[in-house]
Amino acid sequence: DADVTQTPRNRITKTGKRIMLECSQTKGHDRMYWYRQDPGLGLRLIYYSFDVKDINKGEISDGYSVSRQAQAKFSLSLESAIPNQTALYFCATSDLGTGLLADTQYFGPGTRLTVL
Amino acid sequence: AQKITQTQPGMFVQEKEAVTLDCTYDTSDPSYGLFWYKQPSSGEMIFLIYQGSYDQQNATEGRYSLNFQKARKSANLVISASQLGDSAMYFCAMALNTDKLIFGTGTRLQVFP
């Protein structure tokens, strides 16, 4: 089984609808992230969480909210979806304190979201 | 401001040859990590290799090596003995002490027989 899972894998919705993307991990990592990928722009950070009580905005948080329900679960919500939120969304996890300058982030398979 | 630049939108390489994918970075922080990820057409992001800013030696992982030139702020990925399965998008990324990754725009590598 995959260490980082995302549901749904694909979603088509209409403008104005509320959408929730879910991420679960079995890696036991404390840190979780949500990224968005648009063609030609690489990945951009939406929100990140270093533990259950810690939520932080990333580069492009407007129009999004998150919930860290447990160490293993991190959900991303679009309260009122708009077409320019059509993108590929990735969840990622990393461990705390491996002794490196930066911990490796491990990504889920991605959710392809289309807003009509 | 922190930034990652990948100037090669696309690269071609013949099977079994080596290829270098360029990456330059910009940061004034002395402590950082540099990463390369592979994204095949199926979409997942696969971690390839990591280099810390204080590492004295270039990182290697199998056929992947990272040519780290700190003074030039470059972290090029070298893939030796290219295989058809190496065809994918490749992203360079940098993380500072908060572990937030900053990504470049990627390079599409195509390996031909």
C-alpha cells in the first residue's frame, strides 16, 4: 500500500461548489503539506502543518483552507471553487529531525481537479 | 528572495548516454537543502536525490548524481546511462530551515532509442 494516499484522484466540479481533498499517510511523519501544480509553474505551496496544532499559510493560500484532523490526516478545502483553481494538487509529508538540513518530502499521487 | 531556476524547458538524450539537467538557486541563507524530483507522465512526484549545503561531497544515488557547485549556486542533476524510463519531467527544489520546498519550473527529458 502507498505511504501517502490522496482522495479523490480525479474530480470535476462546478464553480461555487465546496470541495474537500483528503490526504492520509502511514509514514508516521509529523509534517504535512499541500501543493498545487499548474503547467509551466512548477509546484507552489498552499498550506503546511508541522503537527496537529500547527497550521501555516504557504505562498498561495487565498481561496483555500485546511484541517489537520490527526497526525496522519490533512485535508484541503476549496470553500467556493473557481475555474482558476483547476490544477493538480499534491499532498506531501516529511519527518522531523533527521539530522539533515532539510527533510525529504514524500508526495502522494496527486488529485487532478477541474472546476468548470 | 529565494528562487530556483531551471533554464532548460526540454532536453533530449539518446539511450545509454549521460545527460545533465541544469539548476541554479538563489538564497542568502547558509543552510539549505537541494532536491531533485522526477515526475513521469503518470503524475506522481518521485524523490531522486538530496544535497545539503554543508556537504563536502556531491550526492550520488545509483545512476543519479548531483553536481553541486556552491560558489556558482548550481545543483545540476546528472543521469548516467539514460534509459527509456527516464523520460519524465524533472524538478529541482530547495528547502530552507522551515522545510518548505521552493520548486523550479521543471525540465522535460525525453530519452530516445
